[in-house]
Amino acid sequence: MAGTREKTEKSGGPAKGGIQSLERAAAIIDVVDAGGEHGASLTDMAEATGLHNSTIFHLVKTLDQLGYLARLDEGKQYFVGPRIFSLAAGAPQMRLLALTGQPVLEELSAMTGEAAHLAVRTGSRVIVVARADAPGMIQISYGKGQTRPIHATAIGKMLLSRCSPEDRDAIVKSISYEAYTPYTIRDAAALRTEIERVCELGFAEDRCEFDENVRCLAIIVPGLSSRLNVSIGISGPVWRMTDDAVAAHLPILHKQADVLSRRLGGLVTS
């Protein structure tokens, strides 16, 4: 590998008309993306690209600061960052999901009186790809493209429940467990117990765990590719999202999830 690195550093210039630093950054992102749920370390990137460790370090530091790469709880492994995932909302698959999901969310919001949202997972966080505001004066919603912690939100816990056991365990171990409210889950054991509950019930709740005044409910959109788990949920003020209200909203949420699945019509398959 040393020979490859030397060749890359000394004679491997950019393609005609290209900018070397951008090409190297793109190569690093490709390596991290190929690592999937396991990510990639600085050593992995150096070995795969043939670049010097110092070059990798400085490029990765910049990519991390800009949000194109991210680490889980300041660990050694890097993952595709939220900036890239936000940009991916314009990619065909995410754009299809957002455009198809928007009217379904608006229907869901009108039927429940609460804000509605669609989300997918990136690393240990989730990103909202579409949302609809609640009707009326009191509105609670996630902004499109915003990321949310996986351990403190209903959509996050729902998505985490659909990970493979290996990936789930890695994420659970890597989370920093930031406490957003006094009700936020703060350790791995408690999160594992909560995810077991989610798996048993088939839905997830955020009981004032991300916002002390907000309660959320989420499920998985059925029938999509195993590579694209999508969570659909609602959120509302805790005084309105009572146990009775949650029980009444759950069948409506399932109905709209089924509607979205049918409207996608198997188009999300890759």
C-alpha cells in the first residue's frame, strides 16, 4: 500500500480540468459511503485512497466541520454526514418520497389535528424529508431537512428498531445520550429496553423526551425496500396528545402509512 500511496501523492494528479483537493475529498467520501453502517476510520481512508495520513487528517477535519462527514460520539469511525443526506433530499429516491409523501402528510395532519412528518435514518440521527404543519394556531412540526437524535424521538426509535441487530447494537453503544429534557433516555440499557418495547408494539413514542411540551407517535411505512426504512409520525402538545388521543390516532397513522405505501407503488425498490 505504501507504494500506491507514494504514487498517488507524487504523480497522481487530478483528472484533466479537475481540482486535486476536491477529487481527494470525493474519494474519501466514497470510501466512507462504501463502509455503510460500519463507517470508515482514517486508516481505512488512507489505505483505500493511497493518500498520506496527514493529507487524510486535514481533509477529513474539513469535511467533518462542513457536515459532509460525521462521527458518532467522537469515535474513530466516520460516516456520511447530515449535509450530504440533506442534499440527497433532491435525489430521485428522496425526492420521490418527499413529493409522494407530502399530500399524505397533509391528509394525516388534517385528520389528527397534529403536525405530521416523514423521516429516514443516517447514522445515529434521523432526517425529516417531508412534513406538514398542524392546523390551527398551535403548531408543532419538524422542519424539512432537519436532523433529530435517534434516542429521543419517536421517528428515531422506530427507525432504530428496524436496524439489523449488529447495526442497532453499534448505534446504541455509540450514542452520547444527550439529555434534551428530564425524560430523555440516558443510557444504552434503557434504550435497548425501549426498542424491545417498540418491536413488540409496532409503534414508537416520544413522551416529552426531545421537547418537554411535546409528545410524538411514529410507525414504519410498510412494503418498501429493506434498504429504505421510512418512519411516518405525528407530534402535538402533550396536553392534547393524551393516552386516549394517541390510541385514537394510531389507526389513522397506520391508514396513512398504507396509503403512502400504495402511492409509492413499489417505485422505491433500490
